[in-house]
Amino acid sequence: MRSLRGALLVTLLGAVTAATAVGAVAAYRIARREIDAIFDYHLRQLALSLRDRALGFPGPNVETGSDLVIQIWGPDGARLYVSSPGAELPDEAVIGFATVSTPSGAWRVYSAALGDQVIQVGQPLSVRGALAFAAAVRTLAPLFLLLLLLPFLVWTLVGRGLAPLDRLARAVATRTPLALDPLPEQGVPEEVRPLVRSLNGLMERLSAALESQRAFVADAAHELRTPLAALKLQAQLAERARDAGERTSALAELEVGLDRAGHLVKQLLTLAREERGAGEKPGEEAVALGELAAQTIADHARLAEAKGVDLGATAVDERAVVRGDPVALRTLLANLVDNAVRYTPSGGRVDVAVGVGPAESYLEVSDSGPGIPARERERVFDRFYRRPGTREEGSGLGLAIVKAIAERHGARVALGTAATGGLTVKVEFPLTTPTGTAALKIPLRESS
Amino acid sequence: MRLLLVEDDRMLGASVQRGLRLEGHAVDWVEDGEAAADALRAEPYDLLLLDLGLPRRGGLEVLRELRRGGERTPVLVLTARDAVADRVAGLDAGADDYLVKPFDLDELNARVRALLRRSSGRAEPVLEVAGLRLDPAAHEVTLDGVPVTLSSREFALLEALLERPGRPMSRTRLEERLYGWGEQVESNAVEVHVHSLRKKLGSRFIQTLRGVGYVVPRAP
């Protein structure tokens, strides 16, 4: 993993070092130029003073042991004088300044004419380079010292700058999974605040999800208590039956109770699965609503017959195809048909219709039951909501499941009044364009 | 004893009713708060079994209204809500006891007996008068240590009379204790049961007070 501190250290040190290097080169260049100017001036002054002395003026004493070399040439090109024997200046004589190269390195030479003689004063350039280098080093020495201190400084200061992040990390790390209250925003640097805000946003969403899960579990436990209480009493009554007939009827009731508890648990699991899947894509399988309706009607034929309810399809539009999770859609329609058959009195009818509207494909289940008054139509989607005075022993979860599945498919569930006065439930799926004649698959497995 | 059961779950209601009837109680059963309030106004009950999550009118509301009217009928709350706050709310609203679902039939019966015993002003669970002992929990009657076999109606009738020896009870009051709604009551049912009890226990324990009813004398 990349350390922000390490990266900052390396880049800052690199930048400062590069800047120092450029500064050093510049300092050397400047020093060198100044030294050149000064020495050139000296060379010239010396040469001119030598000439003046030769003409009778008093001139400077030329110190031996200096790095300057003086040479005087005769008119015939013979060397008349050389200040330090062994050191030889090239015999070219260009009047004025010249830089010449010799086997012992480059020289700076000033030549002045004195009658038919030539006076030359020279100095090896290496001397100037060394001086310029020394001057540059002297100028930059404090900077080099600073360069040694810099890693430590950068490390500490960057560390201090990142401390709010550290504190934030600790605040998050030491939390228990259930402590989802927001992190404090005050005292947080501007750069870190977006992070804190998004963390707080995430925690808010997590907290809401957790709360809904908690409520679900509490509701579920609460709703299971009553059927369990009934089961327990039914079992004890069967145990205490005084004769075979009483026992048989008690056991039959126990079995009905078990069926009911089993149904409730199954509905709970379905709802938990659907609610957990909220926000996920429901799958891309093409599902023909017509076939779905036919299969669901077949599945509920026996229940309808037993209740004396006429269950069938009215209009079926084969073009109605939606994309989604076939098992979930089956559960959706099964719950609607099951509810309709349950709440429709004997002799009534339940109609299933499938159609295509201007912007939607729809499933519609209408019954001739008592219907649901408009003011209660929102509440019936709440889990475990049972309408007062309801005679049927439902789980109270059917419509909650329908809603969860519909929402996952981007569909809308609308309750209305049927032509027969009963309830109409219409599930509208936004129109999708079916891709060609892909195989339309409906699982034939029992799912509700 | 005549009990009113208020429970909106039909399966559980039927089971509780049947279980309490096996104990010899007369049990009327209603399924919502309004019906419970009506029944409480109409009939004298020895005990109220009340679910809290009721349609139309909540159990707590029924309970508060009952207590506001000065009614001291013992109330046993049957509920799925088991949080401490719920129990406190139930007891503070005037409940005498609290039973969380799912419960055991034996525990239900025991709590019903305890409440009935307390409301009749007794602390000891066994009723006893001059060698005649009636144990409501064990459903046993002994006369001078010898067990006597009674039908559940006979048992309930004897229990009602033994609860407060010396205090007469009218025939109507006894009928109400023995039979719930919809149960067939023969016009002379109480006489028949008293007759049968006298045959089994001897005539000294139950006296007929003409025009008043029946009494178990304090010292027969």
C-alpha cells in the first residue's frame, strides 16, 4: 500500500534537492563569471603596469609563487623573460585577451604591445574554476545542511498534517458494529470533511437498514408467538383427550395449526429474501405474463374449487413479456391469486387478466370479495397488517411480499375496486422490448 | 367459574376456551375490544383473559375502561409482547397477572386458579369445610380423606359454593358460573347437580334456601 507520508517525503525531498542542485549550478556560474571579470582585470592591470615600468614608471612587484605567469617576447620572437621557468605560455600573441589551450590545460592570457616587444600575462583557467567552485560551495553550504535536516522535518510536519486522518481512523476503528451515530464534523480539516460526510452518509444508510432488519426480526418473533401458543395448547389438548374421537379432532386441529405456522414461516422467508434483494437487479430472464397467469391459475384450481370460487383468466395478451426473476414473479402472482380466492365468498369469481398498455405490461387480479376501502389501501402493504374483522387466518405478509417483488422489478402495484365490487390489484411493469423470440421460460416448480 | 376470553386469533382462542372448559370453567369468547367491552357491561365475570393486540379497540384500553368503572374483576393478560415496558404498561393499566405467548396450558390454569383464589379473599389453595376438601388444582374432592368422583359441572358447582361458606348463591348466579354462551342449560340443571352432589356427599353440606338459592353452612 502506498503511504501518503512516504510519498510526500520522497517527492518533497526530490523537489528540494533538484531545486538546490539548480541553485548550485547557478551559483557556480555566477561566481565564475565574477571571478573571470576580476582576474581579467588583474591580468590587464599587471600587463599594463609591466609595460609602464619598462617605460620608466614604477610598477607593481610581481610576486613569485603566484599562479600568474609573465612572459616577454622580443621582436624576433625570442622569449626575453619568463617569470616562472618551466611554465610556458603559448607563443601566439594576440593583443588583448585570449583563452588558449596548452598541454597543461586552458589559460587566460592578456597581451600588451610595448614597442616591438610583447608582454603577456597568463593564468591557468583551472585556478579560476576551483575558486568559483569554492565560492559556490560557501554560498550553498547552509542549504546543504538544511537538506540533511529536511527528511526529518518533512516526516514530522506531514505526520502532524495527517493527524486528523489518524484520529478519524481511530474513531471509526474503535466503534462497535452497532454504534452508527455520525462522526463529529467540527475540528475536522476542510480536506477531510468530505470523507467524514460520506462516512456519515454511509452510516446513516446502514443504520436505517439495520433498524429495518431489527424491526423485521422483532415483528417476526412477535407474529410467531400466537401460532406457537395455539400449537402448544392444541398439542396439550390432544394429550389430554379423554377418548379416541376427542383425540382425533384435537390432532386434526393441531395439523391445521402446524400448516398455518409453516405457511407463516415460509412467507417470512420469502419476504426476508425479497426485502434483502431490494436494490439488486431482479435478473434478465424474459417472462411471458400470459404463461405465468395460466400456470398460477392451474396451481390454485383446487383451492378455488374447494372454496366454490370460479377462478379463470379473462384477457390474455401474449405480447406481455417482462424481464426479471421468474420465480419471484410467480410468487407475486401466486400471492395475489391466493388472497383473492381466500377472501372471495363461495359462489364468487376471481379473474386474472394480462395485457399491454401504452407504457406498461400488466397483470390484473380481480375478485368479487368484500374489497378494501380506499383509506386502508396504503396500510394493507405493511407487513403483518391484517384488516380488522378479517375472518381468514392469513400471514399478513402476502401483499408485503407482492410489493417487495414489484419494487424490485420497477413495477407499480395499484389497488382498485373491481366491476363486481371486489378488489382489483393491478401490477404494472414498465414496457421493455423483448429481444426477438428468445425462449420464454416459466419454471414449473412449485414456489408458493 | 365464569370467564371472559378476549383473543382475536381464532385458533388460539378456540384452544384456550377448550382448555379452560376442561377445568370446569364456563368460558365466553369474544374476538375484539368492542365486543369485550359489551360483554363486560352485560355479564358478571369472575375473571377476564385479555389479549392486548386486539382489533377495533386495544386490550389496554378495554382494561383501563374496566378499572375506571371501579370493576375489580381479576384480569390476566395474554400477549405476544414480552418487553419489560409492555409488561409494566399492562400491569399499570390494571392487569393482575401477565402471561406471554406461547404459554403452557398447566401454567395458564394455575394462574387462573391463583387469581380466582385471591379475588375470593383466600390465600390457601384448598377449600375445606368440616372434612370436605376440594383442591381446585388437582381437581380432587375428598370427604373425610376418601376421594369422591364428581363430574366437572358438579365440581364447579361445589367449588362455587365452598368458596365462601355461609354465603348463599342464587340459582341464576350458579347457572352463570357453570355455563358459557351458547351452552345448553336445562331449566333444572342446577337442581339436578345439587341432587347428585347430595347423593355423593350426604345432604348436610348443601342447604336449599327457598326463594334464595343454595348455601354451604359454615359448620354443617
